Amino acid sequence: MSGAFSLAVDAMGGDAAPEMIVAGLEIAAERHPAARFLLVGDEDRLRTLLASHPRATAACVIRHAAEAIGSDMKPAAALRVRQSSMRLAIDAVAVGEADGVISAGNTGALLALAKVVMKTMPGIDRPAMAGLWPTARGDVVVLDLGANVACDTRNLVEFAIMGDVFARAVLGLTAPSVGLLNVGSEEQKGDGRLRQAAELLKRSPIAAQFRGFVEGHDIAAGTTDVVVTDGFTGNVALKTAEGSLRLIGDLLRQVFASSLSAKLGYVLARSGLERLREWLDPRRYNGAVMLGLNGVLVKSHGGTDAAGFAHAIDVAMDMVSNRSNERIREGLAGITTLLASQPKDDDADPARLAVAR
């Protein structure tokens, strides 16, 4: 860690801020006793809250911010608010005062501010948003989850390199397997950018870990440890998965409340259902990382609670302590020549598209 603070924290972002933020920091301070947090927000409110959270008090330094970015504020408007808690927290990373930043605030504003203030790492065309999903074989890394609607070959290859680093840092894997999300697993499937990206990855520093194309069902199956896709597809897949999990939960509640025998069945299966609930608890997967920036940035879900926010802090601390940005730079150094040799993508040409069967 190079900065005076492990993380700068936007204390005013999120549906239940700043109470949820401070409560989450209390949990995180116990897990990370050596960490120091720059807590940015309304000083009077924060001092009052910290009075009942001794661990967070010991770990935090408050920096007053007179303004906060609202959940409905447009990114362009957020860029003009120079004294917001979100902006000041990001500024701390940009000047090297903190190694990373975490916020549960407005996603669009956060990404816009981060790109302008923190800027992307040299060699990165676009940053990508990565997150964890539950699968049949454990957790899997998926990126991009919505930061880039349209991506070319270069973006996908960079995402694969960054996803490899993320899986090593957060999941503790030594050689995570990587797959490109496609409409089929055969080599001839998909459009030109996907096929070109696959060929480049076969010659990249992670060639031994690259498993080729994977399909949508492979995400839940855990076929690979990292799934790479464009932000449009990744966001649709994410929202579909979230909706499916909610539907399953609702249906289970309806089934177990439908009759006396069903209620008895719930009592008998309760311990197993509790384990299932814990496994699928969205708080365990809170904390999407914006990879490719000059510093660690973690976006927490705005509607999470203290436990969920603490988990997002865990993710940020993993990225910082494992020197993730240095590892991304090392990985990119091995593909610079490969990327420079590639012609511009031209997916508008129908002859270069492979039709899914």
C-alpha cells in the first residue's frame, strides 16, 4: 500500500447512508485491524455516528464534504460538484493519498468521476466492471457488467487479463480458467471480434488458462473461473440472474406456505434451506470492482446493509493488498505487441458473422 489510507470511503452514498456506511466500517475494522480509512462526508453527522462505533472510530479519519451526489443526479452534473463526498473520496486516490475508493452512491456519477479524475491505466482502452456470482463449483468472476455497452477485440482481451488478476486477488486462485461468453462453444460461432479475441488469448500470457468460448449456462455451472463479455450482454445476464434468484425465493416461500404438510416439510428441511439462503445471500457478492483505473474502485450496491457494505470493503482490501494494479500492468505488457498488430474490427460486415444454430 502506498497511500496514507487504505481506502477513501464515500460516507454519503447509498440508500441508508451514512448510518449503514459507519456500521459497515465497524465490521470491516474488526476484520482488517491494520487498515486506515478516510471517511468523507458530513462531519457533524459522522462524528455523532462514530461515537457508538469504537472500532470504526479508531480506524477512520473524517474529511468534511459539504455536498453529496444524489441518486438521480446525471453524471455530467456530478462532474461539476467539486466538493461532494464522492468527488473528494476519488480525489484522495488520484493524488496518492489513498490506495482505493469505495462508494454505494450513484453508479453513473461514480464511473464518470473515476474516469475523469483517476483516469485509466496506461495501455487500458476502457475500464471494466467485474463482480462475483455464485455457481455450482463456487464463485465465478464476470466482466464487463455494464460499464461498456459496445466492446471490440482489444477490450475483450484486456478484460480477460484484468479478470485473471481479479480472480487471483479476490478468490485466491493461482491459475484461474478464462472463457469468452458466446452463442456457442464451437470455434466458428460468434462475430469477428470474439473470434479475434479468442485467437489473441491463445497467444497471450494467460494462454494456458484460456478455455475458449462458453455459453450462458456455463456461468451458473462454473465451467470457468472467469467469464468475459461486453457490458451490454453482461448487464443483461446479471439482471436476468438476479430476477431468477428472486423468483426462486418467492416460489419457495409460496410452496412452503401452501399447506400444513408443506409447512411441516419446511421445518424438516429448515437447516438445509438456511444453508441455501446463506449461499445465495446477495450481501456475499456485494462489491463490483472497476478494473483498469489508476487505483482501486469498488462500487457497493446502494440498497445493501452494513454486512453487505463490509463485504465490499473486503473486496477492495483484497485488491489493494494483492497489488492488483501492478499485476494488471504486468499482464498487459505481454499483450501490447499482439494488440498493436490487430486490424480494426468490422462487425458491420455480415460476411464476418457466424449464425448461432
